[in-house]
Amino acid sequence: MSDPKQKSIALPLLVIAGTAATIAVNWLAAAGLVNGVTPDAVSDRYQTILTPAGYAFAIWSVIYAGLIAFSIYQILPSVRDRYPGVRQLYLATCVLNCIWILLWHHYMVAACLAVIAALAAVLVIIVARLSDRDSLAGALMTKAVFGIYAGWVTCATLVNMSIALVDQGFEIGPTAWVVIGVVSILLAGGAAVAVRLKFNNYLYPIAVAWAVTAIAVKQSGNTPIVVAAAVAAVTGLITAGSVVTKLRDSSSEADRG
């Protein structure tokens, strides 16, 4: 007969293993050890109207630091029995993240788009499943981490879409590209508002604001793109404006519960 304690720790341990594997694969990719290229080298091959300034990718350091923090937090005895559904979905994101890296480094752009869209969808489901009623530590280690991750990957999906259009050789004129860029940025802004209002996640809009601002910096000479990015970024920041208050309120509600 299996030991219930062993059962309860198995999934949390898998989460730690999944995080370690994901970070390892991404480190190997950044070091140019996956198909002999770096992510930047692949990205430079597909410059589009939605390509962000290079500094934007620094957010991955924040995301991976957050995932490490989540992985450690979720194995603590006091929370080990919580987040079972989130853990399973998180393991799926680890697999999708690694698959995306492998496909990206082999220039399989269309397949990359499908995988990153799936990754974004799973991350939004995780955001939806995380409860408002949590301690301050719980909110920071779960809602904040996955809000940033989901917001960034949502925007990355739109960038991948534009890259797929280039890769497939579609003949798109400059005006049409501007329309695609503006619509994509406004969709990202709309997603930021929707996730904030529907799931009360205040960090998702901040990640979206970060991404679209970096697009505006890269496309600084393109007025429609800059204006669309400004609208999306300001909207995201306004909707995220009470993040500190919300996290404090979540903590207070949990303490009273």
C-alpha cells in the first residue's frame, strides 16, 4: 500500500524537476548549444513590426526567478497539499516551453506558433485557477509569478504570429503590416484588461505593458505603432495600479478566513 506522504510530495518534487529542466534547456539555448545558434540569432533572422527592443527579453530573468520561487514555495509542508491542479498545468508549461525552444532553434516557425499559443493558453488557465483568497506570500509566489509569465507569453505569441507570416513568405505591404501591428498590440492591451477584470491578476497587465513598450521603442519611427503601444501600455498600467492594495487585501481576507 502506497504511503500518502510519498504521494503528496511526488507532484511538488516533479514541479522542482520541471523547473530545473526548463531552465537547463533555456540555458543551453542561450549558450548556443541547441543546433549551434542562440535565440537572438534566430530572432534577428525574422525582424517584424512587432519585434521588441532587445532589453525586453530581460523579463525572462524575472520569470525564471519567479518560477524558482514558486517551486520552492509549493513544496513547503504548509502548502504542499494546495495547488494540485496548478502543479499539473505547470508541468505542461515546462514541456511546452522546452519544445518551443527546440523548434525555434531549428527554425520551425509555424510549429513554434502552435506551441507558444498552447503555452499562453495553459498559463491563462493557471491564472484563472489561482484563488484570490491567499496570504501575501501565496499571492506573490503564485498569482504574481504566473501573471507576469502569462502576460509576456501572450505578447510573445502575437510576435510569433508575425514571424510566421514572414517565414511563410506572405507578401504583405507596409500599410498592411502597420494594421497587423496596431491590431495585435491593441489585442494584447484588451487581453490585459480582460485578465485583470476576469481573474483579478494585476501583474499580467504589467507584463503586457512591458512588452508593448519595448515594441514602441523598437518601432520609434512608426507613429501608429507607437500610439497603439502607448494606449495598450497606459491601459495596462492603470488596470494594474492597485496591485499593492490588492495583494494586501488578499492577505487580509486570507487571515480572516
